[in-house]
Amino acid sequence: MTTNLLAGPILRRTTAHRVCVWLATSDPLLLQLTITTDDGSILGKSNLQNITQQRIQIGKKLWIYLLQALPCAEDTRSQFALDTLLYYRLDEIDEEGLSTPIYLEDLAYGLYPYPSFFIPTELKQLLHGSCRKPHGGFNSENQIAMPDALSHGQTLLENTFDNLDLRPAILLLTGDQIYADDVAISLLATLRQQAVVITGKQETLPLGVNARLNPATILLHGRKETLKTHKTGFSSGESENHLFTFGEFATHYLYAFGNQPAWEPIWDWNELDSLGVYDQEQAKAAWEAQQIPLKSYHRTLPMIRKLMANIATYMIFDDHDVTDDWNINGNWYDNVRDSPLGRRIVSNALASYWAFQGWGNDPDNFDNDLIFTITQQLNDDENDTDIGDRYDLHTWKSRGWGFTIPTEPPIIIIDSRTQRQYENKYYPAQLLDRYALDWLRVEWAKLKTGQDINQSTCPIIIATTPVIGFSTIEFFQKLALWLANLIENIPQITMLEEFAGHKGYLINWLVDALDAESWSANKVGFFNFMDVLSRRMGIKRCLFLSGDVHYAFSAKAEFEYQNNILRCYQLTSSALSNEPDAKQSKFLKDVAKLTQENKITHRKWALLPKNRWSIEVQLVEAESTKSHVISICNLGLVGFKNGLPSSHTLLTGDEFVVFPLPEQDVQIDSGVIS
């Protein structure tokens, strides 16, 4: 591995007409991506003349690349071979034009010395997962550390790399690829040091007119107090070591992508303590609790790097990529937006998301103006106020985070974090506003004109939060919100809140406490989304893939409105490395037992028939465990037959937990209502 390589290579957007590979280096290199067959025949290359568009500097010692190889043939209709094992290599070109291959043998499967991949005619297997908290993999019930479940994907590829019927073609990371708010104290100590190295400076953040914060002055484990002191509006309960600067976000990605074995968290307490900690007793308790799971996560990092080098990887943010509860309601949005420090931390998170995740999903989604805004800010050493204001405004208001993949069946990844609609600032939001719903329709129209799509097509829709939630749990949430709303509207309570200057305090507190941002928490938003899919887009069946909730389940559902029926599957895999504690696991098991009849119907009653709708959900039982919900760390594997999901398997390391799914649509008996 070249000493300049900081992260990658990661195989990103991969289609018949273009293959993208992402990587990061500490110095600007002239790199070329070459696609080959196993006999060395060259199928495509990246254009060296386009290196300035495919390489961007975002720090003194940080350059990121999205190398894009096109088929070699001059015929514009040419494409890369489908259903064929392909390979890629990276060559460094010197000043004389001589090329030297970068060593990638440690990332190779089989005898060929380079990473491999394939482009499927139709999907047969894909992987999906979410929620990689470095110190989150601990099974409280068994008192053992759990490895990052994403590593199970590498084990699977090791065993199936040359069998394209069994080898997954795509990895979908559906949120919380890092935990920016909940960082282990020993990890932050390393990240903040390395952040200065890669950016070449100690970044400061705005606090207001002519005032700036130097994060280096904050003691380890003391950032929660800083966020509170400067009224950022952040609501994460675990923010003692929250990431602040762009460099800190960047180093967390470099660490999580598995490239920096030299970047060890500081395992020794005395060494950590010598750096200065806030509230020594609490800090040491946190350090002790985080040690074992963090070491388990750290050991899997080389496996993560190898996996992402050999499978087309797509990513979308959820809240922890920025901060817990990000945009949970209008009140949160307003408070953070109006705080100079809070606003800049979110901007840094979004800029790092673009650089390390978003750009590789679809480079065509991002115009030069956004890229210039980000790079201008990150390379500004003078803290120019106008440059900073442009940076905050442009990142916050960008609407280009969602994207599609022209697979068979097609995949639509929606952004339900930055495009919310707040009718009441204290209540749960609609997760997609009208413009986001229009974007969905436009993307569907583009897919339909670019490939063979008909009424039998079952598109895959990535929604970070389950669209069809675990019904019993969501019932308790909705009941609590209903009661809070009832109390909130008692005249005496309303008067008291208004007198105290905290109108809506109770419901706002409950939304935060319950993490109430499920689709069903706002019935209008849920209906608008389902109506657009079924009636306006004409989709008859679809597959939702989600994460977020820290448990896994599978369900079938049937949504009906005005004689339009949408039959859908909900497959949820969470978490890769953030297992519920003992109390939460017990609650999940108890709730699962309450689901005696595994069908539940929700209806919208209305005087006029045209305003009535219903959805009926049937939970799927796992074959081996005979349970409906799984709470141990897992990675989801979805199998397809004839364009439909046929199975949802959870890879847990010890076993495969299989949720069988029908090969064809099954009419759910609508006679059972609970």
C-alpha cells in the first residue's frame, strides 16, 4: 500500500457505462483507474486529462479522488460486460509518463492481484445495513463484545467471490456510517490530533460576531457542556465527545473505512488522562465501558476495507452522521440554524458527507458550484466571514443528496432528513415535503425512459427509517403522542407554557424522548408518500430497505386508497454495531410476545369514502428463531428471484437468521383487523 494512501480504494457507483472508484491520499498523485478481465485485457480507463475534475483538495494533506473509468470502445453505445467477473487496478503516473501499479494484493480474492466486482443483468443478492458505532457492539445479555457485523459481508465475499449467483453485487449502507455525536473518548483523542495533520491547521468555529471557538481548548469528554453553554440546540444525550471540525469528521471517516491501522485509539488511561479530561470520574467510567467493544470494532477494520474495495457501495446519511435528532422537528431546526456554532458543525458534517459518502453515489448529482463552495471553505486559512456564510447556507440548502441506481430492479435512495415539512414546529414532521415527493416522480420517470419498467417491476426504495414500522412499538409511540397532545391542549397547560415562554414544551420533549420520527408519527406525511408511490407513480409493488432502529425485522404490507393497491415488503437491518442494552433487548422481546396475531391494520377514517385509506401489515417469522424481531448486531442479505425479494437473511456471525419471503405477491387476508 502506497504511503500516500489514506483511505480506499472503495468501489462506488458501478454501471454498464461507468465504474467509479473512490480513494483519499495525503499528496496529489496522478492516478489512473483501469478495468480489466482476468486475462489482463483492458476494458476501460479513466481519462488522465480529467484528473482535476476527479481529484479535489480538502486539506493541506488530504486529497480525495473519484476516478471514473469509461468503456474503451469509441462507440458510445459500448458498455462493460455484464454478469462477468471484472477487476480494477490503480496506476500512479510519474512526470515521465511511466506508470506504477499501486499494491492492492491484500484486497484481492483468488489468484488475481487486484480487487474484483461484477455488474449484474439483474440483482440476485445484495447486502444492506446501518448504524456503525465503533463502541456499540456489546451484547449486554451475554456480556461479550460483538464484531462490527459489516465484517460478515467480507466473510461472505471470501466464500462466494467466484460464484456470481451467490456473490452480492451491491452494498447499501442506509445511515449512521459514523456516529458524530457519540464518539468514544479514546477515539476522539486520536481523531483530533490527526485532524490537525491532514488539514494543516487547528480549525476554529464561529460563535458570533468576532468570536471563535478553538476546540483544542476543550477537555476530552467536555464537549457536551460546550454545546450547552453556546446554546447550539443540539439534543444528543451522548455528546461528551461530539465531532466539531471538518478535520475531525474527515478523520473519523478515514478510520471507519479501515485504512489507518496506525491510527490507534488511545487505549491506556494514564496516557489519555495526561491529555486533560473533563470530570475525571465520569470520563474514566466511559473509557472503561467503551474499551472492549471499541477494540472488537478496531480488529475488523481491515475486513471492512477489503469488503468495500470489492463491492459497489452506496451510502445515505441518517441523523448520527451529523448529530442525533438531526432535523427531528421544526423547533430543533430553528434552534440549531440560529446558533453560529451549531450551524457550522452541521455544515462540517454535510461537507464531509459529500466528500466521503455522497460524491461516489452519483457524481452527476453535484454541480461545480457546490463543490467550489465546499473546497473554498476548507482551503480558507483566513476564516473569511463571507466564505463561511456561503458554506453554511449552501450545504444546509442543498437538495441533491437523494439518488437512483439503474439496476434491475431499480433502486431509489431518498433523503428524508433535509427535505422535511414542519406544519407545527413542535410535532413530528412529514419526512418528505412536496418538492421531495416531486423529485421521486421525476426520478421514476427518468428510470422508466432508461430501462424496461412495467407494472410487474418491484423497485427497491431506501428509506433510512422503516416506512412500515414494527407495529406494536409504533403503537406505543403514537399513544404517548396522542396523550401528550391531549394534555397540551388543556387551556391551563397552554396558558402555563405560554407564560413560561415554552409553548409546546411537553410535546417537544416527548418527540425528543421517544425519538418520534417514524413515518407513521405524521399520518399526513405517511399517506402523501404512499399515495405518490401507488397512485401518482403507478407502482403496484415495492421493497423498502431500512435501518435506524437498532433491531431487525421483515414484514409484508398492503396499502389501499381509491382502489389503488400497493403491495410492499419492509426489510429492516440494524444495527451493524450498536446493539441495544439489556433493558432495551428485554423490551423488544416483550413487545414481540404481544404480537400474538401477526397482522395489524391501520385505517384513516373519513366521512367521504375518497379520503379513506388503509394499510395492513403482516410480520414475517424467522425460520430458526421463530421470532419477529432480532436485536443482535446484524448485516442484511436480500435474495431475489425474478425481480422480487425471495429471502431476507441476517448475518450475525454465529448463524444465518432467515426470513422467508414469497416468490410472488400473496394477497393478504383483509378480514383480520387488530
